[in-house]
Amino acid sequence: MKSVNDKIDEFEGVMMDYPPIDCPLVHRFVPGMYIREIFMPKGTLVTSLIHKTAHPYFVLKGKVSVFSDNDGEQILEAPYIGITTPGTRRVLYMHENVVWATAHPTEIQPKDESEEALLEAVKLITDEIIEIHENPFLGGIIKNNIITKTELLTQ
């Protein structure tokens, strides 16, 4: 019997027939905390990366259908607060423009205000919170319908 991750891997193979999706990220830091915000446009379908940590997430704007092995099928509408459990990987369909945020406790902070320092801190945090999973059908890591490498996960 196929696992949910195997089924999502197959689903991502089908998603590759569609153009890449622009889902801009905003990274924010406060002492002891990293906050990641993503904008996902109406009508898009995305799969998430696999999370290693428990952390809160917030649907700040919009309406989204979400499927995960942990929580089954849900329709979430802003404002909504949930908890991601380790091992979570999601399939999301945006009924409206969606703004989704996560908050992660960390002592990692950018060394200065430069874009380079920001991205280096985000990379270090990503290594802590995201399980690297290469889709065996596509030979890479899928992000926004693009096959990518691990160093591009933070952008």
C-alpha cells in the first residue's frame, strides 16, 4: 500500500505539467523567533515541504482546502490558527488569495541587515525545520511546481 507521501510525490509529477507558481515569502525576525509568511494566489495548487518541528501556523487571509496525513481534509478560512506536527506534508488549493504564516522559536538571527545575512539565517533555520525530501519520480525537491535544489528552498 502506498504511503501518503508516495501519493503526494505522484501528484507532484502531474503538477509539473502546469507553470511555476509565484508564492513570495516574507521573512521576519524578533529575538528568539523566526516568522515566515507566504502569499499563495487564488486558484493555485501547491504541496508543502515536510516539517520536522511542531509550530503554530496562521491563515491570515483567504480560504484554502488543505489535505494532510495528520489532519485529513479541511477547509480553512482566515482568521485561523493551527499547530503543525512533525512529519506534516500538505496539499493546498487556494479558493481565494491566501496569506499563511508560521512562527518558529530559534536563537538564529541575521548577523546584520543585509539580504545576504537574512538568507543565510533563513537557510540555517530551514535546515532545522524542514526535512529534505527528494521526489523519486522527478529527481529533485519540488517547490512551487519547480524542481529545485536544497539551497534554493529559502527563496
